[in-house]
Amino acid sequence: MNEHHLESISNCSMLAHMFLVSPDLQPDPLSQLSVGTEAETEASKAETIDSVEGAGFLSQMERMKQRLEQLEKEKIELSMSKAPLEARFAQKEDVWNRERLRLIQEIENSKASLREAHEKYRDLQVEYDQAYDECVQLRQEVRKASSSRNTDNSMWSRQLQNDRDLADIKEKLRAAEEEINSIRLAKASIEKELHGTRIELTCLERNYDELKVEYDDLAAHTSENNEAEIKLEVLTEEHMATSAALNAVYADLDATKARAEVAMKEMEDAHKREIEQLQFDLSVMKTRASKIQIDLDASQVRDDDEEDEAVLRARIEERDRRIAELESQLLQGEQLRRQMHNAIQELRGNIRVYVRTRPFLPGDKQNDSSPVTVAPDGESLSIIDRRNGSPLDFKFDKVFPPSAGQEIVFDEVSDFVQSALDGYHVCLFSYGQTGSGKTHTMQGCGTGSMRGIIPRAVQKVLSQARLMTQQKWNFTISASFLEIYNENLKDLLTSLNTGASQGNDKLSIKRDRDGKSYVDGLTSVPIDANDEEVGLQQLGSLMQVAARARSVASTKMNAQSSRSHSVFMLHLKGYNDDDGAIVNGALNLCDLAGSERLDRSGAGSDAARLKETQSINKSLSCLGDVFNALATGASHVPYRNSKLTYLLQDCLSGDGKALMFVNLSPTTASSSESLCSLRFAQRVNQVELGKATKHIQYSGKDTR
């Protein structure tokens, strides 16, 4: 789908170029002079070309809509198949839990009853032993009494009393034996119940194992569904970005077409006036020729007319060739001027500033009449001031319209990225309000045309490092990724560092012996510089891990709002086998969190979001203080007021090269924030850091 989209965009550009430049579509005044209907024929051809190209665009949009509908149907089917499985599993799990709790309670009750029966049995056994001993004693007394029966009446009454006691004891003994027997029967019954309970528990455990297997299968299906949903979200995001870019291309094409139609109308009017003038001059010339050469025949007059027409056609062709040559020279002069401007900026050490306006998105609730207008020269823009309705003009190193794709944006910064391989410390950071497209510019989405600066920069570095191996250069590349959340440094790649503890130890910024800053304890992941494909796969895994670990939240202005500043660090070390040269370059790509207003983002209603907003705005304010101090040449630059500025001190203090991307939102509601961003960028563009330092050594001697 991306290839079709690129082909449609290239067709749009070719069509606009045909409208503006191609001389084949421009009417020929002499052809109109000779044949009056040729202009209408040419116009009909142009309309035919327009209709063919329009049909191509409509068919392309129809295919994109069909693909989106198909993806929506697949998402609905996955959701429908997921819900019954989850409901069934939840129901079975609830039933098993209830049954398990009931059986456990019954087992506990049975054990308690068995313990009580054992205790009661022991008590009765003790009573039985006591009664038996007493009975034996009484029998001995009876035997003694029977031997001395004739002693006296008191002994006889005592014997009777003993007989009665013995009868009572026998009765108690019989009752105790019956109770013991009943307890034994109850014990046997309880043991049978316990055995049955154990059998039932075994069955339940077997059912639990079956349910666990079914749960694992369901979890696997759920994981597949989640992966499908993630892929669908990526495709949806890519489709939205592609649609927004296509809408921006349509808008630019409509504007170009309108300008071309106006230009063609003006040229047609000029040609008509020129033809009328030529016809008048020709009639005058014919009249004069008839008066001067009245004796010539009609054939000679026709020959002269044809000769005059050929001369005029040759002059017009010469004029067109001259115009084409002048346009080519103008283009070459513009390219030379850009190169000289970049060279001057590099010598002066100015922070380069690029401005990019994103296209309208479905959530903007607005699709036209943007207050930001990008000029065709690619270096200036104007914005409507909401206070008085007047336009304000700005000029920067480069300005990208909403129709500019990710590839066009990276082409402008590719040479800047190349400097890291030459031994420079390069810093590129995106700035702007929340929801203006900073993360899309830096990271992008997918693996196609919507990739951002970070993956494209790494690919550029890997390809150039591979080419430089022919010059005996060997590079070692490693990457790190961190975020600054609420003024605390957080390693986004901790999960990839198997030797590090997972206790989220606080990171700290320290200085080495040369005074250069580094982050102590930060994870460094090696990137394969010899195999570009393997290196890009490692980068993709690294980016996914960092994306899952980064702090994001939903606000009223952005569903996936970055709540922290992220910094991607690429460290390059190269060694040349021929001359022993060693270069140490660094590429820092920063995605700054967007400045936001509490009344628009709604962060004031949440304590966590409020704290995040305060930390973000404070660090951005400290960044502005640093730039103001650099612009005025202050003796003290407050780098330490913020973790962000302290981390970027080396890049902002003249040791490296810096480029700032200012991202703008095209909506009218965001025009005030966009104006503040442009004014801040204008101040930054005037900061001179001095010529950057190249970090290269020969034979252990520093020759910076």
C-alpha cells in the first residue's frame, strides 16, 4: 500500500510539474494565428490528462478504503472470537474455584471432627480404665466382705452398697463401651468420607490440569489476538498518517493546480493579446506591402507571409530555450546558495532550525484554512496572529509543508547525521507543543515509508560504515535509550541488560577526566556494523523495548502523549588500519515532551498528569534560559538547572553540532502555541556556538 501511495504522490508531483514547467502544454501563439482552433484542442488534451490522473487518484483512494474496511472486518472477527473464549474460561474458572473452596472447607471440617472424636475416645478410654480399676478394687472388697460376712450388720450394709455401686459401675462401663463403639463407627464413617473426599479432590486436580491446559491454549490464542490487534493498530496508525500525507498532497496539488490555472489563464490572455497585436501588425504590414508592391502577384505575397511566420516561430523557440536555460541556471544558483549558506552556518556554529507543519488528522475536527502558510521557496512561512488577524512572517534554514513525507525530511538532515561518522558530536532534537508530530518525526511508525529520523539515521550510519570499510575503516557502534521523567533519568533498555539489577536504580550524569558528560550505569546495546540487515533488526528490537518502557498517557489533546523527554544515543568509534586514526563520534536524537496548557490538555484534573506537565514545562523553560544566555553571550549559562540541559551541555556548548526541529500543528486552536514555538525558534536560530570540534586522534595524540 505504501508503494502505491508513493506512486500516487509521484504522479501528483509529475502532474504539477507538467502544469508549471512543461512547454508541451503551453499554447503556441503562431499556431493559434495560423489555425484558430488549436488552442481549444490543447485545452481539451490538458483536460483529458487531468481526468485520467484524477481517475487514478480515485481508484487509489478506493483501494485504500477497501483495505481499511477489510482490516476493520478482521478486527471485528477477532474481537467476536475472543469474547466467548474469555467468558467460557472465566465461567469454568469460577466454578472450579467455588468447588475447590467447598471441598477444602469440608476437608477441614472432617479433620476437625476427627480430632474431636479422637480426643473424646481418649477421654472415654481413660474413664473406662478408671472404672475397670475401681471395679477390680470393689470385687476384692466384696471377696473380703464375703469372707467376714458374719462380723456385723454394718459390713452387710456395706456389701449391699458395694453391690449397688458395682451395678452402677457396670452400667456406666456398658454405656461407655457402647459410646466407644459408636465413636469407632463414626470414625470409620469419617475415614470413608475423607477417602471419598480425597478421591474427589484427585478428580478435581485432574480437572484443574485439564482446565490449565485449556487456559494455556486460550492464553496462546489471546496472545495471537493481541499481536493481531497490535499489528492492526500499527496499520491503522500508518493508514492515518498516509491518509493525512495524501490529503496534504491533495491540498498542495489543488493549490499548485489553481496557481497553474491562474498562470495559464494569464499566459492565454497574454498570448491572445500578443496574437491580436501580431494580427494587427500583420494587417498593417500587408497593407503597406500592397501599397509598395502593388505590381507583385498573389503567390509572392503568400510566400512573404509564410517567411514572416517562420521567422516569428524561430524567435519564439529561441525565447523558450533561453527561458529554460535561465530556469536551469536559477536552480543551480539556488542549490549553490544553499550549500554556501550551510557552509557559513557551519563555520559560524549556528544552531540550525528546521520547521515542519504536520497535516490535518481526523481528531483535529478541521481540514482546511490553516493559519500556517508555507512559502514555495522552502525557507519561509507565515502565520496568522489571532489577536489582530494579521500575518507574521518567519524565515528559517528549512521549512517543510504538510505534504512533505518522512523521506524528504530525512534527506535534509542526512548530511548532518553523516557528521557523526566524521568524529563530531551531533545533537538533533524536536521541539513543539503536544500533539504536533514530534514523536512521528523522530521515530515514525512501521518499517516502510513512515519510518522516522532515528531508524533512518541508524540505517544511514550502517550503510556508510560498511562503505568506509573499503578505506580501511572499522567501526564499533553501540546504542542507548533513556528518558527524563519528572526530572529523573530512567533507562529504557534495562530489560536487555541481563547483568544489571531490575531495581530501577537511579542514573546520574557524571563527568570524565576530559570534562565530557556521560550517564553512569546506562545500558549500552551493541549494534552490528558489519551486517546492515542484522543491525536494523537489533535496532527494531531495541526500539520496541524502549517504546514499551517509555512513559505515555492520554490527554484531551493527544491519545498517546509523551510524558517525558527521550534521548536516543548512538556512540561510534572508528579505527583506520592505514594511518592509525581513531574517531569518536556521537549522535544524540532527542524527542522532547510537548509543552502544553492545562486548560487544553485537561492534565489539571489528575495529580500525576499535573506533576508531569509541571516538570515538562519547567525543563523546557530551562532550555529556553540556556539559549537566551548563549544568544546574549552571558558569562554563566545555567546548564545545571535541568537534567535535560545538563545532559545536552556538550552539544550546546560549542563542542558539537546542533539542529532543532520545530513541529507545528495546522489547527487554528493551536495557532497561539505555534506562534510561541516560532518565536522561540527564531531566537535559537541566532545562537552562535562556534565551530564544532572534531574528535580524532593519531597514535595516541589528540589533534582536535
